[in-house]
Amino acid sequence: MLAPPASAATKEIQIYLHELTGQGFHLVPPEANAEAGDTIRFSVTNQGLDHDNQQHDFIVCGDGAAPTSPCERKLAFTALIPNNATAIATLANAPAGDYAMYCDIPGHAEAGMVGTLHVAGTVTTKASGGGALLGTLMALCGLAVFRRHAR
């Protein structure tokens, strides 16, 4: 008997967006790791530590490991997050590769509010069963044609 396929894990990642006086912009941690196929739940906090931060957002861009503007393939993102508030961004069925995580407000990634998501492995997909369904439909059509000619 075959074992059922292993289900992908849900990975929780906490991200903090900091805008520190005299130290610039930061995304903490600057690197995060997951496995291909995981569902990643980013809990993103705009954390004002030494003053009230302005609003920030968060994006995981599927265009590669460097921030792009505009991002052509948003894998996960939030709306603007007020100071000392938290927002959730979810990435289902994470594709293998390295992806930029950053604040998408112009100039913020360049100022240091950037990090990298590393997704290891490969995603295995099961056959959809479409071939079997197509074969069944063709056999039924053939049977209908055969019965019609046999009358």
C-alpha cells in the first residue's frame, strides 16, 4: 500500500521593519529560509523603536534576489503598515529559489529595508489525472460511435 503524499509545511516567519534614527532603514532578519512547497506566513511588524516610523509595506518579489521596481511577479505583499502595527502576507506553495523581500516605497529598499528569502528544494507535482480522464472520455465516445453503427 502506498503512503499518502507528505503535505507541505506551514512556515511562520516574523519580519520587523525598522527606521532607526542615525542608523537608517532595516528589514530584520535580513535572511529567511523555507522549503519549496511550503506555505509561508509572514507576520510583518512596522516597529518604531526610537521614534514613530512612517508607514512601510512588505513585498516578496518573484523577479529574483534583487529588489525590482516595479515588481513584475509579487509572491506575497502587504498594504501600508502603520507604525507599531502588524500585517500578514502569505505565500502558498513557495517556489524554489532566492527572492528579494523589501519595503516597496520608493527609496526604502535602497536605504536598507531589504532582505532575501531562500527557498530550498524542488516542488514535486502529482499527475492531475487529466490523462486518465481524457482516455476514459475517448473510450466512451468510441463506444457511443460503435453502438450507433451497430444498430
